[in-house]
Amino acid sequence: MARYAFVTFVLFFVAVVPRHRRDAAGQSNDFSASYHSDVADGLKAAAAAGGFDAVAASANNDSSAATNGTAGVYRLPGGVTPVSYALRVDTDLDRLSYSGSVEIVIAASVSPKLCRIVLNAKDVSVTAVRVSDVNTGAPLPVVDRQLVDGDEQLIVTVGGRCLIPTRYYVVAVDFQAPLRDDMSGYYKSSYREENVTKWLAVTKFEPTHARKAFPCFDEPALKAPFTVSIKRRSDQISLSNMPLLNSSKIQHTDMFWDHYQETPPMSTYLVAFFVGEFYAMRTRNIGIYTHRSYVKQAEYIADESPKLLKAMEEFTGVDYTLPKLDLLAIPDFAAGAMENWGLNTYRERLLLLSENSRAKTKEFVTTVVQHELSHQWFGDLVTCAWWDYLWLNEGFATFFEYFATKMVEPDWRLEDVFVYEVHQLALNADQSPMHAISGSVETPEQIRSMFDDISYSKAGAVLRMLQYVVTEDNFKKALNLYLTKNEFKAATPEELWNAFEIVLYDAEYDLGENLTVTKFMKCWTEQAGYPLVEIFKENDAFVITQKRFLVHGSNDSTDDDVTKWVIGLTYTTQNRKDFNGVLPNIWLTENKTILTDQDGTGWYIFNLQSIGFFRVNYEEENWNALIGQLHNDCKEIHVLNRAQLIDDAFNLAKANKVDYALVLRLSEYLKNEDDPIPWYSVQNGFAYLMNRMRRCPNGYKKLKAYVGYLAGLIYAKTEDLVVNHNSTDHTVNTGWNAFSSWACRLDNEPCTKSALSYFRKWRRGKNIPADIRDAAFCVGVKHGDLEVWNSVLEVYVQSESASDRQSAQLALACSKDKIQLSKYLDFMFEGYNGPILPQDFRVIYRTLASTPQGIGALIEFLTTKLDRIVNEIINGEQVATSI
């Protein structure tokens, strides 16, 4: 699932920054012969993850509290393994409901017999349950079936001889339900075409929503092949994970059954299907689907996606597994995107691209698609055995989101972007108490909480660190071994570390200090937080210590053994200035070490190119020397270390490790900084400081003026390059978008004047550059009246450009009119009938939280309308909690 949901608002409002193959015709209809043997192997991983223990289950399975109706049991008990699914779904878009049946072949493993079968089910009406012996066809009496709502489980009790080991049985369940309206499970979505509402139905199952669509064994390690059949009208299409096998017309109706080829063994959360009136733009085995009027906007990604897919094949050395890949643009979608195997789903604005779109939108579309394509290997082909190890899916997808896209778009400087969008974001998140990368979760709510900056960004940053420690060549070989050895299975981190150990052993590659990858990586994935490395120089030696870094509080009372990391240290000095020596010079494995360097003179800087996941603090003398170098010639220090110095300094000051006077002196060098990368780091730093200073009117006014002055410098530089020098450089154009928004929000006069001029041109019907629209629309709304606000709202409602719709919604919160902002919040009560799509409700309150007027409106909204928020708004409790 895309990281988009976690970074978009950080990018736009905290930092004010917008972030060979099988031929389908020749594919066998029967995947099961080659895959069924892999199911049992996958179950071993589930057991290792604590998923189930068949041996421990009693003959009647009464050891599970779920079987006697006791709430609070969320994991499925042992004793039953799914072998295959046959799923039939009949979707009625006129009544906005569906019915269906699922036949699950299961194997029992409990001696002497098993009398209760426990599946997952939630919010579906079970109309019939049948159990039969596969070998004989004889039915088993179903003496009871029970839905345990609190545990989200369906318990089927069979009589007679029950289920005995080594036999296969079929559990057939008939079900029906309305199409959901909360963008989870099997849900409805709509769009307008020629003034007619068109309905569609689509799935979104990750992490625990497949059970909301049909009863199943809804745990990631319980992989099995699926055969899917979808009923549809003649004017509709259906889609599923695999290519269409055949269609059969239902006599005397305009209905068809579409039957799809069997999938490889896969987790339930990756199953997907769609019914609607979509059209496709195809490139080889990839199809981009949307509704009729948006098909042209699929051109860019139709051209780009084969290159992105090829980049993953080249990096991993593993071909894409399935015969086809479809990408769907969905009007209403809760996440940014979803990696359903062979049928990826996206928000429209993260897949479609109009001609006049912002450079950053183009980058977002590309990297989000790459994120989901990466999942076809990491998550789909090899799946985390349990949600404790979500990072095995999302950390790799975040890593490849940048580093595989970099192979396709080398001029976008995506590793540099990674440092401030992923690495620094993760450092910021993890400097308050958080969970470790490998967590411990059971309930659906706990599972959902794992989809955060730790599982995505920190895991991605730690994988980047690992790549540099073992070298890129060994990294690629280890991933190839991990994927090929565990294909169609579920894995834990141990399988990943084993692959690295084997590759490094064969390559005779020694990390040093008797270190193994397992020992190195476990300290980063199994304990929360990260270290602060502090360094001071005594004669010819560096004295280096480590301690967990926390912004608030300390770990003084924490056992040092628990808060110790294995840290690969890299550094350079003023007389060397070698920033390319990224292999560790020395390992810090204890809380203190001494590094002798008789040749190094002048300033020194550790953690070259910001590869290690830690912060660095120096003695004041070295900070002053580094600041002096930045003022004299900042380019003598690598750009990523310039960004690192800024980010570390701001956060060290936040933790009272350095004085803010030092931070401000450091920031003064920025008048000589032409590279956009460090500027993103300083935006993040000042955002926190300005939020805290709002309570001090005089100090805030001075700080705002200073930050506005700095923002104006980089805004003017980027605008000059674009407007006067016609720069087409991707980084420059994304910078113009980001820094114009930043400077104008700070009321920088030249920026405001220019943005207003652009806005007035737009109001006169003239086209303006896409990369200035965020600033122009915001300034226009800020200085405009209700009629202006409504005209920008109309762009969100009516425009076919996803980039323009986003620019418009971002601007709606720029109004200074509290009454208008209150009405804006009230749009959420209108749900799907209002002007703002429910998927964009989060944008409303998060953008409002970026201005004083918006904060006031949010407080009033929450305190005066809490009951209505909870009861009338879609996902109202979540909205209230977020506000």
C-alpha cells in the first residue's frame, strides 16, 4: 500500500513541499499443480510468526476462546489449512449490493479429529454453509454456524466423524451484503459522465478487509490459489488478478459470467476484483483503466510503467510472475494505492496525468506506481508471514519507490529526494517513543497502526543503509536469493538475513569485527528508536559515544544493553574532503570507542552522505568550523551532508543538545546555497520552530520575517531559472512549486506579488504554469472574497486535471474568513453528496491545521459538533481523533 497517505501532508504543509514474461494466451489454466506444494512451506513461516500451532490444538479445537464465543481472540486457531479457493461474486450495481459463494478446499491437521472450522468474516450475511469430503463427495453435517462479531470470525461446527488428518474437505459458504461505502472490503464508487452518475464496485482488502467481502482465512501466511468468477452486465467489464479465461452469457439476460485463470498461491488481502464501465489504454501486458473521459490522461503512465517494471526485473534478477498487470484509477480510494497482485488500484491523481501537471505530480505518479510495482515482488510473490513484519513489504516498496525509479529517471536526483522525504522524515518520527520496525500486533486495530512512518520510511532508510554496508552488488544478489527461495511463500526477517549471510559467505565479503548481517540488522529492526552519536576530538583521536536520541525525555534509566546499536561509521576531515568513502571505517558496537587519526586536520564530519540512520552531534568548536566552511564555500561539503547538518542541528536544538543560536548561525549560510536539497531540510526545521513561536507575538513576528526572507531567496532563484532561463530541470521545477508555496505562505512580498499576478491571469482565463498554481491559488484565496473561494472550489469539483484539483483543494484552507472555513468543514457532513470526496476529507482538516485561522475553525468544529462528527461523517471517529 502506498506510502502516499503518510507523506503527502508532511510534504505539502509541514515542509510546504508538494513527493521474461509469460504470454497470457499460453498460460495454463491450472496453476495449482505447481503451486500446491508451496502452501505447506508457507505455513511453516506462519507458525514461526506465531500464527498457529496445529499440534497444540485439541481434537475438538476447544482451546481457542473463539470457538466458544469469547471475544478477544483475533488470530485463527490451528488445525485447518486452506488449499484453494473458488470464489463467485454476483454484483448488482442497480441495487448496490452483491451475493456470492466461496468454496474453500481445506486440509485438517489435528489428531484424531477436528470438529470446528474457524474462518474470518465481518459484516457479511452468511446464508448457507456446506462441508463435504473431497475424495468421496459425501457431505458432513453442519450442526452449527456462528458469527462472532468481536473476533470477526465465522465458526462452523460439523458433526459425524468430523474432519480427520491428511484428508481434504470443501467448505462452501453462500453470502450476501450491500456494497460498502467506507472504501474498504468490496465497496461502491461513482463518477459523473454526461451528467449521469456511473457506479462501479471495487475491492480494497489490506490488511484485514477481505473478510468484509467473503468468508476466508484472512491471514497473510495462509496463502492459497484463487479461481475467481465475476457476474456482470453486458455494458460492463470485470477485472481480477489473473487474465480472463472465458466468458459465458446467461441465457435470456444481458448478464455474463467472467471466469478468470487460477492465481498462484496468494494471501487473501491481495485478491482483487472490479465491475464497472472502464476503458483501457494498453502497453504490452500492462493495462491502464479509467472511465471514458480520462483515458487520455493514462498516456504517461502507460509509457512509463513498462520501464518501471523492467527496472524491478533488472534489480532483482526475477521476472514479473503473472501474465498481465492492470492499473486502475478509482474515483474514491482510501489509501494512495494498493498492490493487489496483477490488479493494482490507485487514487486517480496518483495514476493519471494531464498535460499541464506539476512536475512534482509527475514525480508522485511515477514513484507511487513504482512503489506498487515493487510490491509485486516484495509483498505479493513473497509476503510477510504476519503483520509484525509489515516492513518486509512496505520497507522494500519505499526503498524501490526511489531507487528503482532512479534507474528510469536518473536526472530526478531521487536518492537526494529520498534523504529528505524518507530518511529525515523517519528520524523525526522515531525520536519520540515508537514501536520497533518489527512490531508485535494481533487485533485489526493494532495491525492498521503498523502502517506508519516506521514500517515504511524507517525500514526503507535502514535498507538503504544495509545496501551501502554490503555493497550494491551483494545487496542485489541477496534479494534475488531471498525472492527465489521464498517465492509463493510467507517469510520472516530470518529468511531475509539468511539470504544475505549466504551471499556474503560465497563472496568472501567480511563486514569486520566478526559481524554478521543478522547481528547488524537485528539491532535496527528489533528495538525502537535510533542513536545519537556524539564526537569530540582529543589530540589525534576521536572519542565517539552513542546513546538513544529522544527529543523529549531521556533513556538514562534504560539498560544500556537494550539501547545499543551496531553502527558503521564513516567520516572525512577538512584536509581530505573525501565524501565518497561510504564503506564503514570503523564499527561502533559498544557505547564508546576511540578512533585514532593522526593525519586528519581541521573540521570533521561523520555519517557521509547521510547513509547511517542516526544523528550526529559535535563539540562546539567543530560546529563553528563547519559553519565557517558553509559560509565560505558550502560546496566543499557534500550536498547530502549539508542537508544532514541542518536537519541534525534543528533537532538537536529541539532536544536541548545545542543552542538555537548555533542553528540560526548555521542557517545564515543559506544565502549562498543554490542547491534545493538542503532547503527542504531547513523548511522542516523552521516549521516546528514557527509553530512553537506563535504564542510569542513579538518573537514570532521577527522569526517569520527572517524565515520569509530566506524562503524568498530560494524562491527567487528557482523562479528566475524557470521564468527567465526556461529551465526544464526537474529539480528546479519541483523547487519552484515548493518554494513559491513556502515563501507566499510566509507573506514574502515579491512572492505574494508574483503569485497574485499569476492568479489574476488565471481569473481572466489565461493559462498559468502548473508549478506556480499552488502558490497562486492560495494567495488568491487568502486575499479574495467568497466569490473567489467558490471559483477555486469549482476547479476542485469540475476539473478533469488531478493536478489542478489538488492545487485547488490545497488553496481552500488559505482563506482568512472563519465563517467560510467553518462551512468548508461542514462539507464533510454531506458525504458523497457534497462537493468534497470523502477520500479527501483528510486534506480539509490537515490543511486547516497549517494556519492560525484554520486552527481556530478546527477547535470550534470539534468542540461544538463532536456528536455529529462521530455519527454523521464517514469514519467520523477517525476524523475526530485526527483533528
